Amino acid sequence: AQSQVNPELELEGVLLTMYDGRTNLAKQVENEARKFFGKAVYHNVIPRNVRLSESPSFGRPIVIYDPQSIGAGAYESLAKEMLRRRKKAEKKAKKKLKAVG
């Protein structure tokens, strides 16, 4: 189906959200996701967090609603991880182009 809709679409990563590491279910889901998607699963997870749940009701992103919250910190860590991955992918692509050309 993807090949017909948008053949250039690529999976950049898999993000685990509403994660509660205290539960067996969360740990099982994480293990299965990491087993199936491998390195595509981001190291950072977004935890289940009251402040994250509240922020949409106030019409504000978590980084403005409560920038010191665990949820805001998780999203900041995710953003940094995404940037590191992007830089690594760009370096790899440049090396590949040099080798071909």
C-alpha cells in the first residue's frame, strides 16, 4: 500500500509513548517493539505523566505548560536523539555519494 501512496516515505523512528516502566505490559511492548523494529525504536521514551495529560487542555505544549516536568524533559531528550540520528544519517549518505561519485 505504501508503494502506491508515497513510495519515497521512510520510517524515521518508532517512539514509545505513555510508557510506564513499572508495568509488565509496558516492558513487554517495549521488548516486542525493539525486537521487531530494532534500531528504529528510539532510545528515549515518553512516560505516562499527569502534566503531559494536562497540557493540551490548557492549549499549550508541555515545554511551555511545564518546562521542568518529566514529560518536557523526555521530549527534549527525544529531540536531541532525533537530531543525532539525522546528523549520522546525513554523514552516511555523504560517504555513500563520495564512494559512488
